[in-house]
Amino acid sequence: MSVEAGLIRALTGIVGRAGVVATLEGRLTYECDMHTFYKGIPDVVVLPESAEQAAAVVRLCRGAHVPIVPRGSGTGLIGGAMAPQGGVMVSMTRMNRILEVDIANRCATVEPGLINLWLSNATRERGYFFAPDPSSQMVSSIGGNVSTNAGGPHCLKYGITVNHILGLQMVTGAGEVVWVGGKAQDRPGYDLTGVMVGAEGTFGLVTAVMVRLLHLPEDVKTLLASFSTIEDASETVSAIIADGIVPAALEMLDEVMIRAIEEGIHAGYPKGASAVLLIELDGPRAEIEAQAVRIEKICRDHLALELRVAQNDAERALLWKGRKEAAGVIGRITPSWLLQDAVVPRSKLPQVMREMLAISARHRLVFANVFHAGDGNLHPIICYDDRVPGELDRAKQANEELLHACLQLGGSVTGEHGVGLDKAKNLPYQFADADLNFMARLRRVFDPDGIMNPGKLLPDHPACGEGFRPVAPTLPGGTWV
Amino acid sequence: MEGLRACVHCGICLPQCPTYRVLGEEMDSPRGRIYLMRAAADGRIALTPTLARHLDLCLGCRGCETACPSGVPFGSLLEATRGQIERRGIRSPESDQGTLSLLLALFPYPDRMAALLPALRLYQGSGLQALVRGLGLLAPFRRLRTMEALLPRVPGVGSARLEELTPARGGKPRGRAGLLVGCVQRFFYPDVNAQTARLLAAAGYEVVAPREQGCCGALHLHSGRLDDFRAMAKQLVASFRGDVDVIVANAAGCGSALKEYGHWLQDPEAEAFSQKVKDISEVLVDADLPLGELPVTVTYQDACHLAHGQKVRAEPRALLRRIPGLKLVELAESDLCCGSAGVYNLVEPGMAAELGRRTAERIRETGASIVAAGNPGCIMQMDRACRALGLNVEIVHPVSLLARALREAP
Amino acid sequence: MAVSAPALREALAAIVGGDCLVSDPALLAALAVDGVTPRWAARPGSVEEVSRLLALASAEGLHVIPRGSGSSLDCGMPPARVDLLLDCGRLSAILEHSPEDMVATVQAGLSLAALGAALGRHRQRFPVDPVGGASRSIGGVLATSATGPLRFRHGGGRDLLLGLRFVQADGTSTWGGSKVVKSVTGYDVPKLLVGSFGTLGVIVEATIRLHAMPPASGAWLLSFASHASAAAFVAGVLDSTLQPERMVVLNGPALKAAARPQARAAVAISVGSSAEAVESQGGDLRRLGAGLGATVSAIPDDFWLELGAVLAGPVRLRLAGEPSKLCFWLAEMEHLAGEASVSVSALGEAGSGAVRAALGRAALDGGWLLRAVASLREGLSAEGGYLVVERAPREVKDEVDVWGPISPDSLEIMKRIKRQFDPSGILSPGRFVGGL
């Protein structure tokens, strides 16, 4: 489906000349998100400045049967904000205002293009913050976070994006503008907010978001523990969780990653250790003091080499800068990479890490690890050089083997990055035909014509197609049917 | 272009990019510009006028370099690509190459600037400027209006003179400092040069400001006119060939270019030269300066070529904090470009004015009465932007505040 | 539909076994839903049996109402008819509990009490505690989106649910979500089923996130002379770094029902943490309360279990406006009731702002309840709030929409969802919002 000149004129009529990108040079820069492996150039990009404009764009495209691909800051890791079938990309970056901060009701309403961290920056002085903190939070948009139901290091304690969304406004694929949820909680009716979060743009365009704000904790304590083996670090993570402690964050970094971070950011991670745990506790001072004592003991029992507590805000901020920009320093260690986001039950962490070492050795590939160990959410970065023949294939094979290992242990395909184009094909590993079919039908409720972000989230699979019927349960024999 | 491959497309640079902040468009962001440069280098697209336009709109502030975890050398990639575009004569109709050429033919030539000054002095002194501004006579002429609005108070004939040699005056002798007087600085802000020499002398330096020094070529470098730049750089290196321990710049844009001579000229003398270059704040930060009370509230804007180009952030702030009575309040997003960017504000007045307005808004929020910035272009730009907002603040070089507070031994 | 009743009975019995099919009129009368006696009640013993029951019901157009403990069956509009009451009571197994992962997978008919006892052996718990709801089933708690005091710290069932197996109207057994604590693989289907009151599918299994029992805990009742003081205390705690586990507001009659000393209003609050933190936070909370004139008393652990009495009565309302207005709406309701000498025993969830209230029998006199509901809804709707009549005699339900109005845009989407997944309308038809 290509976009005709007439459609571009009509789009210009909606968003103005400055809101349309139609040149090849301009469009080219929108052909991928952070997963640059997947490319698809949109036929045109529009930048609406209001929900009304966004709705007009959707209605126009629906009438013309043209696909729509929503895009926030383009930091996704799943090939979500790219246009495999061309069509109209809708960039929400110009809708980035904070519409309301309501401290009495501990919430804020923002436009989708607002950068995640800017919201906390705006409310911190008043003692509040927006809890979801994907590592990209200094650039990713709240609309993008909502669409991918983003996680982050601190979602171990605070939960992922959906737990912090009170309501949202969406222009559905059917062209409706609907506000769901709001300040009054537990409204009767289906939890549309809950199911719209994480829809990855396949239901519609998110045009406003009402988020929960949390009070800043009384105190924060950040510990760094280093280990001589990845196994020791993994056992430590499992032991902390099994002890019933829920740290605010519990992250693991391996030697390869530490080296890259120290080269690029000089965050103060101990070079030479095989694995480091970054453990953050927050809450009432007396509570975290007691937890820290228990955690330190667990670390020592698991042969921690070094235990260090960040002495001040600057030191803590630097440790987190190193952690959060880890994805960005990859460029220092490898020309190309694949990033896995699978999850395993937390108790299976030592087992899966052993499996990972074996896979990496088998395929002669370097894996760099930086991940949310407390959640069992792995992020191995599989390094390869696209200029070396065969390396990409080996990397893909290793990636696939690791994914299967995780699923075999009872895990999940993606913990927080989302599905997008990248992982759609993997959904049948985790879901039966009936489950996929349910999702496909749910999608049709919001997007009857299939124009919203086609090709993403669900696989090209018979169960997702029209006319599919799951195998009917057997009925007792008889004459009535 | 190995540097292009280091970009992992993470986007951490986006919020640090002034043009992305205004436009919200990928191709006018560092990540997008790198993507275009890489696409051109890989032969996926041609170097077109449209591509050139997106690069022209870049201020070259290098805020993205500071943000980049992967260490992409954006500044030199941009300059190299601009060089390619320049060599092939690719022009975007929307970019004001005429003004750029005019300015590049004016600023770097001391004799031409010197010839222009009396006329400007007359324009301001005669009351003509007030008339022109009051009646909005330049309203129809966008470029001229922009330049006129940026024009600082042209110094009088009798303003402070900088001797070629200033002897050390106090403290323990610290050696010989060569002072770069700059082009804009020497004609529009000669006081800053004189104050710089005074402070260096008070700190124990013998200061030499070679008469024969010309332009550093920074503006040409940033515009991709690499041949002109190299010629100017060689000449400047030659003019500082004498025995100096440190070469001091007080204009961030110049200092940043001087520090990169080694990279661009690829010769040992230039490399040795670059090694000696320091911003004035780096030189003074640990010097003994007798400073007296100066009870003012000051905020500090990072000049891009100091903060991003030279990674100098702490020193100017530390110096200002040393002045007794001076209250330094932080400026929000102080490292976001004010829109000056060399001659950018003259060739891209629209974008520059918007960035200036945003900077002035943030300045207003601080409540400070003085803004310090270590680069003459930034001072002019913020001065105009604050005036446009009706904000009554003084924009000065940090050196000027130090000089005001300096209590020299009799 | 061309099948005779005996044939249907036979078919149902063939699925669940004769012992597990109730067709005795006397027994069925005791299972009436809002006064409507079901034709049959089946007690399936497996997911497969649930599937086959629903497939049959779909084919035959039987109206089905799923049942957990039966505690909330009277919530919703009265059914036009009930052909099959699908009792999940036999599905009460704990399928998996991995203490070291803090995750469990359980069948829907398992009671909160039984789950609590099993988890307690590992010093863990599923922190969903609707008042007076220990005997309620997990499936029912999720289907009705029930919450209790612990929601303040741990969120509701929606937030603790990781994965869900449910059977669609046509009998298709369907899984959504995952069995790990973090997953965004596909749509968050479990959220759609939570609070759907049996209209989209029958919940049969749930994978839930668990929490550790706190090492120590303490609880206090702070009694205030006015709603305003109680409101100030709640606002003070919310706008602080204190992190209680529970915080509920009780009005005078609620205190009486809970056998506590009389006051205009009180806040019951608990802290669960390390002993030191309980001590220090408890001190801060008491000081904050004392500053607002509160009388503070310690309350025992079983206080929370006995709160059920507070919400007993023929009429029960649930309402919420802006969370910060909790005490305002509480007072508003009391004011309306006071004029007609109707007793109101109310419990408010600080944080979420949801208020649950039991009204005395006098509420049914002279149409007072209908007027009060209309008046409160009018005020609440101005701030996006709502009021649900959770329990009322049949004659009241004939006069009032127990759910109240829903925004037409949202309702349109909800109707499309219902049509998509229950096209022949056999699952609790007409009982939910907007006639879904």
C-alpha cells in the first residue's frame, strides 16, 4: 500500500506543512528504532500537535486503508517504531506537555511525547516521582513506555508501567477518541486501561496519559557487590529473593559489560570482577538499614569479593548512569549485536546463566550481560560482527537456543521490551493457538481494519487469521447438536 | 568514517540536541544526522541539498558528544561531512550560504574588522541606532535586522589597550602565557582581553599577546571549509612559536578549535601546540587571586565549546564561587546551546532566535541579575535574547567578574 | 435449542458426573441468584469439564453464571434467567507453589483462607484481603476485582496477577500472561478478565505474585473528632515518606460494628516491616495523629479479619471520586443518611479513595435509597467518580441501574469486546455495566 500525493496533501491539511516529513532523506531517518536490524521506511511521517490532529490522521488513513505506525522517541528495542509496510508514521514528539500535576490525588496527566525523566524532574521538588524507569528514561517517551508496558530496574519493587497508569486517551484504529480510566479508581466495567497499556500501537494512538505519582522514599541505599564467578552472583540473587526481601532494584553486570561501561562512563564499577550486583534499597530508613544487614550477610555467604555502599548522591547517580547507559556503550565493544529480553523464574537464574555460558562457548560469541536479575529478566547482548561471514547466523542461533532454554525453565519471551516485529514469531513458543486467537480477536475490537502498526506484536500465524476456530472441546455423545 | 559505526542508535543524545528540542524531528537530531551521514557513506543515498540542509541546521554545539555513551565523535564527523558537501558545491536553497560567505570573509581578517568599527561606532554614537531600532526601519530586512540586533556596544577609541607584553605582577612566577586575542573578542570585547591579561599577571604569569596573530579558523572548520581552516591554523601556530608555557584562550569556540589542531593538521608542531592550550578558567582555577567582595547574584551558561568541546564545566563555576559575596545560582539546562554557535545566529536567525528565547526564559527563572558565559558569541546572543524578552540582566564573561573583584597588590 | 430438558440434564451429567450436577429444586432454590433459581448447577472437577460445559451451553444457548464462594453473586443486575450455575468449588487445588520464586499457580475455586494457610507455612501471603472475605474464592476475588486494606501497599488483584487460564463462552480454554513476575509477551489479557464479573469467560486458574510476611508488624487505631481531622491525617500520611501496609477510614457506626470505642471517624493503620521500622514508623504515625487531636490505641492482628461486620446489611454501596475526597464523600453520604435516620457504616480505602458502605434497612423506606443514589452519583460524576450498588433487594434493583452510567465511548468498546468473545451472550448476560 503506497501513499499517494493526494493523501500527503490531506495530511498537510491536518498537521500543516511543518508537520509533514515527505523527503526521502527525512523519512529514511525514521526507518528503524534502536533495533536497527529491522528497517522499513514510512511513506510519510506526520507530527501532530493535538489529539484532534491525531484523530483526523487516523480517520484519513482508515478511509484510505493506509497503515499507521506510531512512534515516540524511537528508543524501542523490538522493531516496533518502524514501517515494514510503509504507510504513515505518526511521531508524537511534539505532543510533550505536562497537562496537569495533581499532588493531592498523587497523579499527573501528560502528553505521550513527554520524556519519562522530565516528569520526575518536574515533580521531584514537591517530593514525588514517576516510578517506571526504563534505562532509556532520559530519552524515551511516556507514550512509548505505555505502549510497550516498559519496565526498568526499579520495577522489581514498584511494578511495571501498567501499575502506574490511571487512565489514558486513545485514538483507536476505528477512529474513536476515547478516555478510559481516570482519577477515580476501580471504575466498574472492563479494565480497558489495563489492556490498552502494552498494546504497542496496535490498538491506536495514545494521545494523553494519566499516571500515578509516588512519594519519594525517606532514604536510599545503593550497594555494590562483586563476585569472582557469575554463578556466585546468581546464587546471591536467588537467595535474596528467597529471603523475602524486595529491593528497589537488583541488577547484575558481567565482566564484559563492566569493562565497556568503565571505558565510556567511568562509573566506578570494579574492573576485573566476573560479576557485579547493583542492589538498591529504598524506603523508611529503619527498614532499609535492617534489609541492608541481611543482604550484606547473604552476599558474604556467597563469597562476595567486595561490598561497597555508595556514600553520597553523586556516587549513586554515577553508578546508575553507568547502568542506565549500558545499552549505549555497546558501540564500544561490538559493531553489531542482538539483545535478548527473556525471563526465567528467579530461582532458575544460576541454571540459566550456566546454560548461557555454554551457549556462548559453543557458538564462539561474546555475550555481554547487564540485566534485571531480581526479576529474572535477562538482557544478554550477543556481540557479533556483521562483516564476518557467518557470525550473524551464529548469533541468531545462539539467541534462539537461549530463548528456548528460558522457556523450558518456565519463562517468558519478553520481560519488558515488548514484542514488536522482532519477537512476534516467538509468541507461539509461549502461547497455544487458542491464546493467540484470543489476542488477534481482541486486536480487531480496537482496530477492525488492521491499519494500526501491522506486522507487529502478533505472528503471521493461522491462529491470528480470520476464520480460525480453535479445536472445539468434545461434547458428550447425543443427538442434540 | 569508523566513528559513524559506533552509534548504536540509542537516542540518548536527542534531548541534548537544541534543534531536536525545537523541531522534534529525527533528521534534525544527532542520531538522525549520523544516520544520514552513514547512509551517504554507505552509498544508500546521495549527498543532496536536502541532506545538506539537515546538517546546516546543526549548531555544532556537540551537546550530543557529551551525552553519547558510545563516544561517537559527532563534531569531527559533521565537520568532515560538511567538508565533502563543500567540496562538491552542494547547496541547500534554504541555507543562507551568502551571509555565511560574507561573514567568513569578514571576521577572520583584523584589518577588515578594524575598518568597519568606526562606522559602527558612529552608527551607535550618533543616535542613528536608537532611531533605527525605535522605528523598526530594518523590519523588512531579516538578515540585516538580525545582525543589527546582535551588535553589542562597540567599544570606544579609548577602551582598555592590551600591551603585547604584560609582566607578572604577583604571586609566585608561573611562567609565560601566550594569549589568543580572537577576532570578535578583540574588536567587540577588548576589555575582556585586557582583564584576562590582568588576571593572568596577578596569578603570576608573564603574558604575551603576539601582534601578528590572526584568526584561529574555528568558523571555517565548523563550516566545512577545511582548506581555509588549515591555512589559518598553520599561521596561528607559527605566530605562537616563541617560548610560552601555556596558550590561553578566553573564547570557548577558539579554544576548542586550538585544542583540535593536532587532530586536523596531523603534524607534531600542531600537536604540541594543542597540548599547551587551556581555557582561561582552567589556568586560573588553582591560582592565588586576591579577590574582594562582589555582592551579586550570578548564573552561569555553559558555552558549548567549553562544556562539550573542551569538557570544561567545573572550573568557571569554581572560580565564580571563589568571589566573596557572589551568589552563584544554577541555570536549568545550562549546557543547552543558546543559539549563538559561531555565526549560526546570523545564518539561521529563526532557529537561533527560538533557542535564544528558551535560554532567556530559563535565565528569567533563576532571578539572577548577571549571566556569565565564557564566549563572546554567547554573550551577544543572550544579550539580544534577554533584551527581546524585556529581561534586565547583564551578560558578561566570567573574567570580567573576576576582574571586578580583583584587589591587586599596590 | 431443540433439545428436551431431560436430554440436557443427561448431557450435563455426562460431563461432570451425576453427583456433581444439582437438579433437585430444593437445593437449587438455595443457590438462587438475586432470587432467580438456576435450572441446574454443575460442579466441574477439571478445566476440561468447564470447557465441555461451556461448549454445551454455547451450543444450546444456556445462560451460565460462574460461582466461586457465592459471596458476590448478588452483585450486578438480576439475571433474566439462570440455566446453569457453574460452581467452581471443586477446582480448589494449589497447582504449583514455588516459595523461592514467590509465585503460585492455583485453581479458581481455592479460598483465600486455604491459600493463606498453605502460604503461611512459608511465611508468605497473597496480599488481597477483601473485608470479611476469607472464605471467598481466588476466581471470584479476581472476577469481581475485590480489594481490601492491604491494597494500600501491595495493589489489587489486578497488580498481583501474572497469568490466567479461563474458558471462553464457546468452551475454548485460554491462557493469558505468564508464570514469571515480569512479562510483556502479547496483550495483557489477564487484566481484561479481572473485574469482568463472569461476562467474558470463566476463570479457572491463576498464577499470582506472592509477598513475604513482614518480620514484624504493628497496628493502631487513631480516633478523630471530625472527618476533617481524619482527612488531614490521611493526607499527611500520603504526603510523607511513611509506608504503612494498610490505611482505612472508619466512620462512627463502622467503629461500633467493629466493637471499637466511639468516635466521629477513625483511621486504622498498620505497618509491616522490620521491628525497628515498625517502631519508628509507628511513632511517627502516632505523633502525626496526636498533632491532629487523635486518640491512639493499639489494635490486635485479628482486627482486620473482623471488619466484615462493618459491611453487613441489606444494602451495600461502593463509591469513589477523586482519592483526596474520600472523607468528603463519606461525610456527604452520612449527611444524606442522617436526614432520613438511615444508618451508614462505612469503610474507606485511603490512597485509592474507594468507600464501601453498608446501609440500614431504613434506606429502603419511601424511595430514600433511589434518591440518595441519584444525588450522590450526580455529585460524583462531576469529578469522574461513580457509585455502584453492590447489594440491594431485588425490588431496588428493578428501579435502579446498580452500576450507574458508563461513558458512552468506553461502553461502545466494551460492547464490542463482549460481542467478540461471547457472541451468543450466554455468560452472565445483562448483569454487568450497560447491560453487558
